[in-house]
Amino acid sequence: MEFGIYYFQLEMRSLLNKIFSRRIGIGKFFLSAIAFLLGFSLVLLSVHFYAKINEFLSPKNQSSDYIILNKEVGLGNTIFGSKAEFTEEDIADLKKQNFVEELGVFTSNQFEVRVHVQGIFSTEAFLESVPENFIDEKPFNFRWNESSEVLPIIIHQDFLNQYNFGFALSRGAPQLSKSTIGMVPLKIELDGPGGRKTFDGKVVGFSERISSVIVPEEFLNWANKTVGSAKTASVPRVIIKVKSDQAGAIEQYFSDHGLKVSEDKFKFSKIYTIINIVMRIILVIGIAFIIFSLVIVILNFALIVADAKEEINLLIQLGYKTRYIFKHLSFYFIVFIISVSILTGAIFFFGKNFLTSFFVDNGISIDEAIGLEVMTVAGSFILLSILISLLSISRVIKNHSRI
Amino acid sequence: MAGVIDLGTQIWNKNLSFEEGKKYKVFAPSGKGKSTFIHIIYGLRFDYTGEAKLDNINVSTISRDRIAEIRQKDFSIVFQDLRLFLDLTAMENIHVKSVLYEDDPTEKILKFAETLGVKNLLDKKARTLSYGERQRIAIVRALVQPFKWLLLDEPFSHLDKENIRKASQMISEEVNKKNAGLIVTSLGHDDYFTYDFEYQL
């Protein structure tokens, strides 16, 4: 008979594995695993979306503080061809007003623009740009320089609806969701005194605040110079951030100066409130779930360990320290918790992506980044479960270590 | 090292001390508490009045960790009901004990197993062995560890004369080599070992 060299610690682990494997089968972990998976994923998802939607609802995303102004277009403009534009004086005067916190001017194209959607659609168009900080949801890829291959575009949400319900239906063209429109290749053709240029465009975001087709300022400045006419850019519209407590002064000033608010302050406040309540309910359910699943996990772990009490007893009778046994059993539970956590991570990830596009398609533009609060909750939940399972193992071992 | 026990009928209700290096027999018919007595000394049960002391320390006050150390280094035992892991092989059952020590026990195990005629059974699961075979495996398991006391609770109940002779001779050798104490429980008269003291329970 060959026994070879003796690696006593390794041998001890494999012996203990043999002793406990009969008692602690994978099947026994099944119930815990399901409770753990469900509770953990639900909590992570609700924390994630709670945070995202709160972020979305926070004041900086509400369009009510921003007002887009244009000069009233009157009969004179039509007959004499004078343009309803802001002069430098107009802007300087506006800037001086108390109620104006910030002011940004719109730059518009000074050349012809055609947009082609391959095989489906081709239209005359216009482009505008505003200073970046006036864009409500600026995507990370909304920037341009001369070496960029793609021209990023932000459009107003309504444009998509107009396309989907006004155009696509009648033409039998495919309808597009917010998440799929980014995949549609656009050709943007500029034609002006400086020649003709074509760019690949891509819709990268939607704005609620600005009813226009927005491109990066760098692009429009560059294009106006190279393609457009040389004369100074006109300012058709301005966007201002107002102090909300000065509604009276604002209205007075606007009517005195023939200014028109070009966008309704569409308020989602009712919807926001409902969503907020729903999210809170989901969060509460998630927390209840997590408590339930922790309780189930603890009870089940305690049962699993209690099932092995005879083996634990015998080992202790043979001179095993409770510490060895504790270490060994803890290992199973930690492996269990970590593997189920990884699985939960996967479920969370897919669930998050799925729900994000669901929210985005329904007008709640949230991003996919996982926030710190989710990490914190996940980390503490894992730690808490490990801690609780270790406590329950040690309690059962202590209870069963005397005959 | 000595277990001091306040018990009588030569043991229960009497004061009695056991000295290291001596051989003791404790005999009584079934049901008089031989196993109970062994378990008290081994620190497995505390449901008695009186005191069991080990080196003048009350056994019930010794910490779990210290008890584990005592069971690793000072006390070795063959339980009456053997207490083997039935799903492990005979060899694995012995290893459960021997992995607690750093030296290679293989040679010793093989020697003991050979003497007791169970060497060819080492790879068999304990469940498949007869009670007499299991008894011999339990004896081998008790002998592979260092000890100052060897407690044998009716160790030969299922062995034939020849095996008893071999086993007791082997055990005596080991006990003498270590100058350890020996406590054997028995149903009545026996001449397995040359006892220094015999107590009726």
C-alpha cells in the first residue's frame, strides 16, 4: 500500500470535506440561494433606480427654471424681411436684469443643412447650439473637434414623436425608440458659400428643455466659419436661467420688450410624484425582502449546521478545536455567499440594463452607471450576510460541542 | 497527571486519585456506569455532583480549547461505541485523528494495523466492517496519537482470544513506552493487562 508524503493540513481539509459533504449538500443551500438571489437583486435594483430617478427628478433637471426667449415675429418681419433677432444691446440689457441668473445665446447655422436617413428620409434642417451648461442631459460623447468622425446631435423629445407618429406610420418606415435611434446612421450635408461638406451624424441624447436640433458649439462655430457666410452670427434665441421668485418682473420685462417665451414650461410634477411614491414602495418591498431573505438564510444556515451536529461532536471528542471546525464550515458559507452574490451581480446587471431602456423609452432619461449607493448597499449586504452566517455557525458549534 | 474523582462503591462517592504510569481496571456489570465514568474523566459530561479534577483543576472549568489540547496530547480513548465516521474508510478514520499532528503516522498505522490483522481493511468504508474490525480500527486510531493516559472502554468486547492477546500486548507496549497511565473498563475478571489497581464500580 502506498501512502506517500503527508500534507496534514490539506489532508485535514479533504477529510472534513468528506465528513461534511454528506450532511451539507448543495441541495440544502438551494432555498437560501433563491431567497438570497431574489432579495439581493430586488434591493439592488430598487436602490439603483431610486437613486437614478431621484437624480432625474432633482431640480437641475427641471425645465421650469430655464426659459427660452425669442423676439416676437410680427407683420413687419414678414413684409420687410427684417429678422427677429437679438442685438448685442438687447442681450446686454437682458443680462443686467435682476431675474437673470445665467444667459446663453443660441448660435444657428448660416448655411443650408440637409439631413439624410439612408433610404428612408431626407429633409432640410437647421442646427443650433447653446453653451454646454444649458443642456439638461449632456451625454458624455456630446463633443466635437475637427478630427471627430461623428457629429453628435441632441434633439428634442417631441421630434422623435413627430417622426414616429407623424411620419414613420404614413411611410411605413420603422418606428424608433430612444434607445434605438442612436443606431440610425445620419448623413448631415452642409452647403454654403464655403462649399459643401458631409458628416456622419448620430443622435446621442434628448433634451426636454430645448426644442431644437443641438450640435456642439465648437462644431457650429467652425462650420459657420468654413462653410457658412462670413458675416457675424445672428442670435435668434437666447436661453436664460431665471430666479423663480421673480415671476412678475419677468413677465413685465418680456411684454415691454416684445419677447416671447418659446417653450411651454411643461411640468411633469404630477408624474414625478407618482413615480416617486412607486419607487418608495418598491424600496420598502425590497427592504422587506432583504430582511426576509436574511432571516431565511440565517435559519437555513443554522439548520444545515445543526444537521451536522453529530459530526461536529465527534470531531470535538477527538480533540478538534471548535476553531478548526468553525473555519472549515465558514469556508462553505463564504463560498456560497460570494458565488450567489456574483450571480446576483449578473441578474442586477441585466435587470438594470433592461429597466433602464424601459425607463428611457418612457421619457425618463437616466444613465446606466452604477452609483455609489448601490455599491455601498451591495457591500454591506454581503458583509452583513457573511457576519450573520459566521455568527450562526459559531453559535451552533458552541451549542453542540458538549454532549 | 491524575484524575481525582470524588465517587464511591470503591469509586462512586469516594475520593480516588489515578496516577500517571499506573494501570487501572474498573469493573462492573452492565448498566453501572462504566462509560459514564470514562466520559467524566474525558470531560464529555458534567451531569454529576462532586468534582473531577485534572492536575488539581476542576475539569468543568477547563476551557474548550484546553480540553481539545488535552485530547490531542494527553488523553487518548477507545469509546465503547467506537465513534467512527461510518462513511469514511478505516484509514481516513485514523487520519481524522492523525492529521492533528505533524509527523507522518503512516508507518505506525501500518504496523498497528498489521498486528491486529486489519491492514487489508484500511481502504474499506467503516460501514462495511464488522464490529470487531471497527473495534480494532478504533484501537489503532487511539494509539497513533501521543498520550499520557489511555482510556479503554470495554475495548475487546467483540474480539477473539487471539486478537485480544495481540491487541493487549501491543497496547501495553505503547503505554509502557510512553510511561502513560491506563484505565480499562471491563465486565468482570480479565487478565488483559497487569493492573496496578482494580476497582469495583
